[in-house]
Amino acid sequence: MDLPPEIGAVRQPHLPALLGGGFLVIAVIGLLTGWAILQGRADARRAAEITTANLSQILADNFSSTIQRIDLGMLAILDEIVRQQVAGGRDDGRLIAAVAREDARHPDSLGFRVVGPDGKLRCGISNVGNPDGDISGRADFQYLRDHPAGGLLVNRPVLGLVTQRWQVGLARRITNPDGSFGGAVYSAIPSKALEKAFDALNLGPGGMVALRHTNLQLAARFPVLVSPNEAMGSAVVSDQVKAIVASGVASIQYEYISPLDGVARTAHFRQVEGWPYFVVVGLASDDYLADWRRHRDQFLLFGGLMVALVLVGMQILHRRIVDWQRATDSLAEKTKLLSQSNADLEQFAYVASHDLRTPLRNIVSYAQLLDHRYKGRIDADADDFIGFIVEGGKRMTRLITDLLEYSRVARPSQPLRSLPAAAAVAHALANLALDIEEAGAEVKVGKLPNVMAEQSQLVSLFQNLVGNAIKYRAPERPAKIAVTATRVDAAHWRFAVADNGIGIEPQYHDKIFEIFQRLDPAGDAEGTGIGLTLCRRIVNRFGGIIRLESTFGEGTTMLFTLRDGGAGSAG
């Protein structure tokens, strides 16, 4: 914060606290804003992945179903041919009628046709562009000729010699009664019909869907492209698709930049089960991130406004404090002004911590909803990512809760009064009953006096200290904890919470009372690093001081003084 020279010359003991509190709030705002932006982008990407996966499944199923329906038509024509073979004759009229009937039943095909063993058209009605075409040299015809038990043959994309159209050809062998080759029954799915079906999908301006043979030849694509490398039958694909096809994987999500149109997409690859084709459905990043970019800008604007408000508030508060300091020179007046400043800062921290809980709770709730609804339905990475969000949100919730509790200690509350420390310890141990049982800890409480305190904070003090003793117990021996008190003078008692835990190295004896400091931040023990800071603040509010004595590897004793509460105290 830049200050005028005349202000900078004034003693400013409040400035570190003001800057620390203000920039802590700014850091939290920045953290939450950044998290919301990143989470929004991840949500948009996940929605695109789910959409492409669902569409690829639907298209693959539809293509497979179309093949099966057209195959039923070819089988019906084969039945007519077999009937004529059994009868010992040939009835072209009945065969034409059978072909016409199946043509009418399957308008999505290019029509049915019967080819003789010489590769020439014997019977065909619909879409016969070249009735004199000879397919005897084609690989699929030769395959049927040489493989009597070949079953249904689904060809690679070809330009039909008879139909003169790009198509996915289907064929079945005609076997004479003596087992010899009698020709073939053909039909085909036109590429134009597939493109029309793809066009009906709502994929956005940059969306794409393609059907390819496993040899990578293009059977149909939308949007339809016109350059030579993008023509029907082309095998131009990205290296990622080549690697996926080579791996034999049935279904996978991936991101790529198309070599055909240069568009960045997230896509889903899916094999058509039972047939040598695969479907790729892609959504352009610019399309599915459009809403996220708009929301991102709104978050940034909101976060910037919040930061600006905090900075303005800090500046106003600082100038007000400086003005107060400039108005009387007396120590009492300065103390009063400083107290007011601290109160304002405490109020500021309290409000900030309190108001952050609701949006964070919403974030955790929605993340848990995602976990409940989609766990095990997407993939293991998605389950892990959602778990990271939930765990991070819960940890931040604990942190904000502890910050709120920390700020409450110095806020106006109940006045200090004489309270039995034994009752506060009993209350704290009841709260820790499950932890004590799980740890197998032994807790001994000596005779304790009445002290000047506030009930909830006194319970919190003992609960934090005993809880730490349980948390940092030594794994090789049963935990033993003792709570005792000895009189210091007529007005004060010294309390001790001693344990036989892991102990604390000397260089950390003062550091652990600082906020957010933990002995092992990366360890398994839960906590936010505020517990001992809160204890020190409570003890200070009660008019005492706190310190520790510890031998590393043997145990720790937390020592603190409290004012005597009068009658009923331990002697």
C-alpha cells in the first residue's frame, strides 16, 4: 500500500496486522476465484466428454442396427433363390418381385441386387446407374467366391460400379446346391444417408462426426469437406486415431487438432461392435468452452471488484487510524485507538471468514453431488478428480471454520467469571471420547481450581491441548496424558497438560504457536495449524501466558497460567 510521506512518518503499529489481514482476505478471494474458474473449465470439458461418448454409442448402435436390418432383406432374397434352386428352375419374375419387395422395405439402402457368378448384374431395380458393370475383378466379389462359409461381408467404403455412388457395401454369397459359387446378393448403405443422419445432430459450429473403416478410409463425415485429402474414401487421419486403431481399443476419449480443418476438439472414438468400422464424434473446444469463458470473465470481474473493495477498505481504515493517532499524544488515547483498530480488524476477519463459508459449502455440496451421481460411471480419473475437489473443499471449510473460531476469541463475548476448570476438562474429554477410545489413550486429571474464564473458550483450550497430545502420540507406546494444576502465587495457577508422545524439537518450541504452523504439514495428522495459535489467544485473553517444555522422542508438557477464580479452588 503506497502511503503519502507525511503519513509514512507516523508510527504505525497497526499496519502489519492491517496488511496481513487484508492480504489474507485477498489471497482467499484469489484462491476461490481461481478454483471456480478452473472447476468451471473442467466441468465444461467433462460435459463435452460425456456428450461425445453418448453420441458415439448411439451412432455406432444405429449403424450396426442398419446393417442387421438390411441383412434381413438380403437373407429374404437368398431364401427366394434357394427355393428356386430346390424347385430345379429359375423364375426371374419371382426374383424381381422379391428384390422389389425388399427395396420397398428398406428405403435407407441403395437397393438390393443379385449378381451372377460371372460378376455381372442379374437382377436390380433401384439406383442401377450402370447395368452393364462387371464386378468380377473386385476383391469383395472374389472373397465371396473363394469363401463358401464367409457369412455377411461388410465392405470398405467404395464407389459402386452399378450404383455409381459412394457406399458401405453389404454382400452375401449365393451357393448352388452342389456347393459351387452361384453369385452374390448385394445391398449398400449410401454415404449421403449417413451424412444426413449426422447433420441432424446438434454438435455446434465446430462439431464433427465421422464414420471410417478400420483401414482408415472415410465412409461418411459431417460437415462435408471438399479438398482432395478429405474426399470420400480418403484415409487421412490424425496420428492419434492411427495409434488408437492400431491398439485395438474399443472406446476411448482423446483431444486433438484435426489435420483436415485445423479445429481443436475433444472427441470420442468407438468401434462398431461386430463390424470393421468405427465412429468418431468431436466437439470443438471453442464451442463447448464458450459459456465457460463468459462465466470466467464474470468471475474475474467479481473477484477484481472484491479485491478493490478490500484495498479501499484497508486504505480507509488505515487513514482513519492515522488520523486518530495524529489527534492526542497520550498513551491512553493511543491504546484506545489501537484497540478500536484491532476490533475493526477482528470484525473484518470475522465477517470475511463467516461469509466465505456459504459459497464454499455450495462448492463442496455440488462436488459431492457429482461424486454420488457419476462415481463409477465415467472413469477412474474422473472419480479421483471429484474426490480431490471434495477433499480440498472440506479442508478449506475446516480452515475457514478455524479462522472464524480464531477471530471470535477476541470479539466481544461473555465477561470472564469464576468457573471450575475440572468441569471444562470433563466437557473437553467428553468431546474427545471417540478419539481417546480409538487411540487407546489413558488420561489422568488431577485436582483442578476455579479460574477466571469464559466457558466455551476454556473447554476449547483443554480440548485442543489434549487433542494434540492424542494426535501426536508415539506409535510404539500407549498414549498417557495428565492434566494438573499448581499454584504460582495468590492470584495465579499454572496448568500442565503432559504427554509421552513424539515430542517437539527445540527449534520449533516458539514456531508452533504461530498461525498455520504444523510440525509435519505433509503428514497424515489432520489439522490446519491454528489450534495452538487459538490456545495462546485464549490464554492471553484470560490474562495468562502459555509455553511448552519438550524432549524430542519422549513427550511434551504444555504450560499455561490462569487467574485464580476464588472460593472452591484447589489448594
